Amino acid sequence: MEPTDERAALARALATLGVRDWHRAGRRGKGIKVAVLDSGLKDWSTARGKALPDGAVAKSFRKDENIESRDSQHGILCGEIIHHLAPDANLLLANWEPESPKAFLNAVRWAKEQGAKVISCSMIMPGWSDGEGCGPVHQELKDILGNDILFIASAGNTAQRHWGGTARPDAGRRHQWLPGVTINDVEPLSSERVSIEMTHSIDS
């Protein structure tokens, strides 16, 4: 997309959301800190002062403390959207050790300690949940946030990539995804590692 096309697309998106009216009314996020928790923060420092505000701060909660560990700018793009919506707000950026709820929760604690009032986390960690929106990680997150932080989590991106239901074993004790169908093909979206997570409960 050409730069002029990008600017036009941005202007249309902001107009659709009514952002200009907010800004004219003085609602530009001044005095507010927003934290973006994400694994894709590649080249974040070069984005500071451009796609991100000058005062953006980043911290890694990985074991290697590498804030740019993954070759992705997903978190930068999320931060850029927030910066367009609230240009006077400051941003905090953090990543964490993969598959470590403890490291993730430490990132949340840090964001709170830094004064974040809004936390954006467009990530998917289905194995950390009981599948019903609860579980120990959810409860600890709730305890950390308290009543004065708005936590925004993504939803819907993988709505067609989940299955839930009661086990239906065939004669060979293999689960049937559909009657008579015991194979569920998985196709990778890219060259990255494919992961499958399963959560189950056993009725007492």
C-alpha cells in the first residue's frame, strides 16, 4: 500500500470511530498510561517517536530479557493503533517468557506499578484457562488488576480454531470429532511451530 493510501485508510478508520470528535473535545489521553503486553515488539525503539510516542518504555520479562525476541511487530502495530486513538497517552510495552503464566503476571504487576490504567493484551493463551473464563491464572490476574485498571483482551481471532464438547469415543476409544470421524486435520498458518492445547475436566 502506498503511503498516501495508508493515510487515507487511517483517516477513514478514525472517522468511522469518531476519533476526531473526541480529540476536538480534548479527549486525547493526556495523563494516562496504557500498557501493551505482546510477544511481537521487533524494532520497538526505532518506532518510538514515529508509530509510538516519544516517551514509550519497554521491559522484557523473558529469561533472556530480549524485548525483540520474536520477528514480529504485532505489538508495535497494536501500540500504533492506541497512539492514534489517544495521542497524548504514554505507552508501556512488555513481553514475557513463553508458556510462563508467572512471567506474564509479573509483566502485569510491572504495568500496574508504572501507573498503567489500561492494559491491552491481544494474545491468545488458551491453555491458561479452564475454558470457561476462569481458572487460577485468571483469578490471580483479577487480584492484581483490582478495580481501577481496564484490561482489554482480544477475542474472536481464532473463533473457528477451537472445539469444545463431550468426548465421544468410538470402539477403539478414539474421540469422534464428527460421527465416524476420528481425524481432525491441522494446517499451519506459516512456517512457525504448530502447537495444540487441550484442556479437559473429569466429572466426579
